[in-house]
Amino acid sequence: MKTISILSALFICLGIVACGLGGGSKPSNNAISSVAPSSIMATSRSSTSSSVVSSSSSSSSSRVSISYPSYNTNPPEPDMTGMSSNAVELAAKMKLGWNIGNTLEAGDFSKPLAPKKCGVIDSETCWGNPKITEDYIKFVKQSGFNAIRLPVSWNQYANQQTAEIEPVWLDRVKEVVKYCVDNDLYVIVNIHWDGGWLENQISQEEQANTNLKQKAFWEQIATHLRDFDEHLMFASANEPEVKKQGMTDVDLIAERMSVLTSYHQTFINTVRSTGGKNAYRVLIVQGPNTDVQVTNQFMNILPTDSIANRMMAEIHYYTPWNFAGMTKDEDWGNQFYYWGKDFHSTTDTAHNPTWGEEDTVNEMFGLMKTQFVDKGIPLIVGEYGTQKRDKLTGDDLALHLASRAYFLKYVTQQAIAYGLKPFYWDTGGVLSRSSNTVLDQQAFDALIEGGGLK
């Protein structure tokens, strides 16, 4: 989920699903074959020098106008205790994933790249959700999910001159991670949209400065969370905007993909350099736009790693957007109220889907299986879901809800069938965070059935 504008973002994020086109559209026919095999990840060692950002983080067109102190001041020796599982083995342990969305990443982003805090103490509640409790984490586990993705913002809690993150925020994130690990849940911590300082700054001009901030933040995050075992994974970003809307210049997109790869390389180098259990931690890198098509076409190399087979990749799935997130009919196309071959309306035909149904799910997930999973690189569907159109009434509403449940079940089921790891995007609409009860039984049952847990 990423923010497009503050008004549209809050409408979509607080109301339903997500703020990015994470799933893409119908796959193109000119996709570049696949990423390099996982063996490339062991071809170079991470630098432990605080002055080195990454092997490809600088460019002749980059401007460097900032510098930050090193926050990696006393890294311990590598520690493999509790870190025996490689990425494939760890992925096999994750059955069904859950996002705690619109919470740790919440904030006042009224001016892009100029963060305004709601306040460190109450920031989790900025977008209307209560603070995460251990009872809620236990409820998520009891409900059938054994992995949690924690979207987190950091920039709004950082000194903009030094990039130092406020200790109280690092401690709060650590507390929530501990809730998860103590209850035997796998947990992913990322740098989410975070005002767009990385995700909207993918250009050669901004490359050097962005890499410096990526390094400074991950030195602090990784150091603060270093002692957790393999239950904790780190993710470099969220939905990095390599391909801007309407962008068709293939060479420019490829150039921007190279910039994103440098951000991921900085992430990996930095985490590894903090030592301890981080020397062996499984790390997750995001495809461009976390879009299946764009990832398939342009993510043809992965960053290198100092340890083999400890990397996963990530995409999101909100396809077709007409069904998942579109909120009004446009001149280029209508919203889809219904989804699935057995769920088309005979009376409201204008809002039946014209693309993006079961065959598309299988085609897209098949591309990701070939590109990543078959090469020993696990892939998570870090977000997926669809909105609930409560303004419909009568038979239209009943058909919509039935098709929505079918969508959730089918996408979950097929992700698992293709070897992908699904993490449902929830902002508090399916499981209550205050009463620890199921709010949307139909959607919940669809997820559990799709995950083979019922």
C-alpha cells in the first residue's frame, strides 16, 4: 500500500484495500525471461565499512548533498543461533499471512517528503485503529494465521539532518515484534511508503542521497531488532514506483529498475554489516511497483548477498483494480462489482468484469513461480484483497459479497498452489482489533478455506 495523494490515500487506506496498483494488469507478451538463479546471491560480500553504501549506489548524475553519521558502531560477530533455516525452509513454515495495516505506518503525510507527526505516542492511532496489543496478536494466531507483515513508517520519527530515529519508536516496534515472536509467529518488518522518500525517489538524480538514508535507517532498525531469531524477517521497501503511470520508455524503466536494485543492495549490505543474527537473517526485496507484469519484465537480476539462499522476493496482487480498488466509473472503463465465472450479474451487466478473472490469477502466479520459486527464491504476495461495496443493495450486494468471498478464496488458494506465500491486507475490517472478534465472517471463512485451514 502506498499513498498517491493524501485525500485519495486516506479514503482508500482507511476504507478498504490499498493505495497502489500492486497487482498490475493483463501480462504482456514481451516479458524478460526470469531473474538470475539464486547462486548469484553469493557472489559478493557485504561491506562492513560505514562509508560504503553499495556496489551500485552512486552515479555520475546523482547529487550528494547530505551525510549521516554511522549507526553501526559496534557490530558483534555473526551468530547463527536460532537462524538455521534458509529462505526456502522458512517459507515452507509460513502457511497464511496477515497484514496489520494502517497502524505502525500511520501518520500525517500532508506534504510529501515533509513528514508531520501525529505524535510518537499516539501515532499508531492516527488513522483510526487502536494500538496493537499482544492479545490481538494471539487472536490472529488463534484465527489460523501464522505469519504477520508489519508495515512501518520511520522517516516521520527521524531527525531530518541526522536520520536518527527516535528511540521510543524503535522500542515500540520492537515491542510489537516481540509479541509476534513470543507467540511463535513469523513477522516481517519493512520500510513502508513512509512519505515516499524512497518509493517516489527512484531516479539517478536522487539515487545517492536515497541510498544514504536507506543505509542510516537500516543500520538503526537492524541493530535494534538484531537479537530476534529467524521468526523475524526484514523487507527493503513496500511498492517502489519504478514505472510511473503512463511511462512507456523501456530504457528509462530499466534505468530506474537499476536504481531500485541499488536501494535493495544497500539494504542487504547494511543489514548484514550489523552482525549477530542479522548476518543470517532472511531478507525480502520488492519487485518494481510490486506489480507482476513490471517485475516479470524488468527485475531480471537480484542484488547480491554475502550468504546464499537467504533472500525472498515480494509482489502485491490487486488485479483487476476495477474490482479491487476502483471507486467510480471512468471514461476508460467501469468498476467491476462482481468477479468470477459463476458470479456475473444478469441485471447489472455494466459492472461485470471484462478481464482479470481466474485465468489471469493463474497466468500471473505462474509467471512468478517460474521467475522466482522454481529458482529457489521464495516469493510472498505481501498484500492482496478487495474492497467491500457496502453502497450496493439487494441482489446486487449479495452477488458482490459472494463474488468478493470467491475472489479471496481463489487468490489465496492459487497463490499457495503456485508456491507463493499470501499475506492478506487488513486494516481492521475482517478481524476486530478492539474486541478480538471476527467482523466479516464471509471474508474470513473465504481466506481460511483458501488457505486450506478449514
